[in-house]
Amino acid sequence: MTHPQPLGELLTQQFEVYRTSAPWVGDHELSPKAVVRDMVERAFGFVDMVNHYQLTRSEGVLLRYLTDAYKALRQTVPQQKVTETLEDLVEWLGEMIRQTDNSLLEEWERLASGAEDSTAEDLELSAEAPAEPEGVTHNVRAFRVMVRNAMFLRAELFAQEKEQQLEQLDGDSGWDAERWGKAMDTFFDVYDDVFTDASSRGPALIRIDESPEGRPGFWRAVQVLDDADGNHDWAIHAWIDLASSDEVGAPVVLVDHVGEVHHEPAA
């Protein structure tokens, strides 16, 4: 048994082609992984990943792997191959690492810039304590991706009828397991299923208002549920508290309604 390698065969074939013109890699073996892909598809942040796979004793290993993945994406993808989706992913990945432990990125960025005092010990922690990173909302593009992920994670848990996990996410905002369960009962009385594939998490089903009228300091986020009939008339509605998000380094989601899409929130 091994971990999922959805592109393993293709990558191995391409690596063999690369070896023919790069003999210096002849002694190396390709080791395909799907860590970042798994985080994207599951809408996980760093803490979600650690908790889901019980990686408390290996947080540093995961963080350094994510940093290496970020470096590879920044340094090796040809500019003509960079899409808007990839740019969003890179911004999200970099900001997630920075909010978790910005010392790794600071050191790498110092080395990458060719600073005179750079050494070969890249990615080693600096002897001095790193400066605190800017609030997570400062990088608007990365924060928008985080909000999309946070909202889609709730859609996935709703589809799987995991009201206990939803309570862990939103209990503080009044959405306990019982309240989520009632919303699920009402929804599944009408629809048989909620889809959570790639199209379900696309831009057509997430609405983010970064300047909602009458609510400064908040974003409004609406994740439309991809029902089996394609009516798209149900959604998870939430406020995103920007100040609190900066404090914790991740979106603070305050769910206030699960139901009809055209629900008008109270300011």
C-alpha cells in the first residue's frame, strides 16, 4: 500500500524522457506525492491537514515540504504556463506558510534575492526571531482563496452530513450540531445529494462581497450548494470577520444562514 499518486504514471514517463537529456539525474528516483493537491481538493489549511492526518509530531516536516513545494512552483514553472488558477494557488500556499511560520519563507526569499550575507544553509531558521507576518487579510488574493476554501469545506461536510465536525467549526457562532442537522434534514427532504467535485467548487458557486453595505470590517461569503437537480437555490451564508482573521492568521467564518440563496442578512 502507498499514498495516492494520481499522476504518478505520467510523471514517471516524463521523468524518464528528462533523464535522456539530463544524465546527472540518473541516480535519482522520482517520488510523486499529492500533499498540496490533497489540501486543495479537501479545502484544508495547515491546521486542518495536521488534525486530519494526526501529524502533530511531524508539523515541521509538513511545513518544510510545503515550503519546498512553494519554491518549486515559484522557480520552475515557465511563465507562459502560469494560469490565474495557479497564481491563486501559489499566493494561497505562500501566505499559509507565512502565517504558520514565516521564518522559512523569509530565509528563502533572502537567499533568492542574492543578499550578500546569504549562506548555503537555505531554509535553516535564522538566529534572530523573525518579524511578525502582516495580517492574513493584507494579501487579498491569498485571503480570498482561503475564504473560498473555508466555505467549500463547509459544503463538503454538509454533503457528508457531518454535523459534529461542522459544530467544531461554527459552534461559536451559534451553529451547533442540532442546528446543522435541522438544515440538512430540510435540504435532503428536497434533494437527494450535494455534489462536491471540481465544478462544484468553481467560481460560479461562490460569491464573495468584499465591501458589503453597512458592514465595514467584514466580507460577505455565500457558498451555493451544488444540488443534484442543478437548481442551486440553497447556500451557506456567512460573514468573514477581517480583524479576527488577522488575529488568528486564517478566515474567521461566522455562519448566519443555511437556506435559500436570496436570503438577505441583517447588517
